[in-house]
Amino acid sequence: MTADADSFDVLKRIWYELYYAQQSWGVMAAIGQCADIINRTKPFHSHFFGMSQLNAQNDAVIRLCKVYDTDERSASFLNLEKKLSLNEAINKKIYEIKNGDSFDLIKNFRNKRVAHYDFNINQELAERLKDLPSYEDFQKLIKESLKICEDIYKLCFHQINPGLPIIGHCGRLLSIGTICDLYGIDGSEMDSLFKF
């Protein structure tokens, strides 16, 4: 196991991809939760927020897929594993996520709807691609992926580097707050949206 600065840089890049995936998914979810307010108060804003929601969704999907990519040029768990020879428990968790139903749905969505919009997909796959995993399921994938980062950090880097940044849910909170401000809505009316 070679824990060097290059490997730590790869781990940090994975960590930040997960951070921005989490923030983008939060923005997407917040806009969706506020859609009724947006459409009711200023319907002409719905196009802007609709595009913002779609872009946030696609960004989150692409970023999560990147960290499980097999391309040797990418900063991914699989390439980090080649550099560090990770233990069996970490490799097993990476394999479970990469081969799980939620990630499979996300990867197919990326391949068929985001990266290469495929008009020639069969009806069964088209039906499956209508919906991505729920907000909670996506957050669970992010949380499990961040746990893998933490485990790798503890196993390989904790003695030679200061630590990894703290990641929170600010994308969703900031989006809801911004929408409240933009529409002059009292935040108390939105309390239910702030629960995780």
C-alpha cells in the first residue's frame, strides 16, 4: 500500500465530486419541493427553475458516476484501489454500491439520457429511466460513498495529512432559502421543507 501525495489528491478529488453531487441533488430537490410556490406566485420563473433543476440533476448524476468510473484517467475509487491495494471490506462496499440497483439506475440514466440521449431504447428501459432514485436513496449512496472515503483516509492517510473537509446539506437549504427570499415568502411556511 503506497499512501503518497498523488493518492491523497485522488481521494480529495473523489471527496469533492461527492460533495458537489450532494449539493446539486439538494438544489434539484429544493426546487422540486418549491415548484408549487414558484408556479403559483411567478409562473414565468418556472422555465428558469426548471432548467436549473434539470442541470442540477444531471450534474449530480454525472458526478456520482465519476467516482465509480473504470476509466484510468478518472479520479475514482477503482483507480484509487489500484494505487493503494485497499482492504477487502472497502473493496466489498465499493462493489456493492457499484453493482446495486440504485446506482445501476443512475448509471443507465447517465448513459442513455444525459451523456448520450438515446432515442432507440426499448420500452422497458425507457420506463425505468423516467424516475431516478428518491432523494433519500441518492443521499444514502452519497453517504455510503463518503464513508468509503473516510475509511480510506483512516486506513492510508490519517498520519500524513490533516483530514478531509466536512460536507453538509447546504445546497438544499440555500436553495430553499433563496426561493423564499426571491418570492418574499415567510420561511415559517416552508418549515416542513427544511427537514431531512
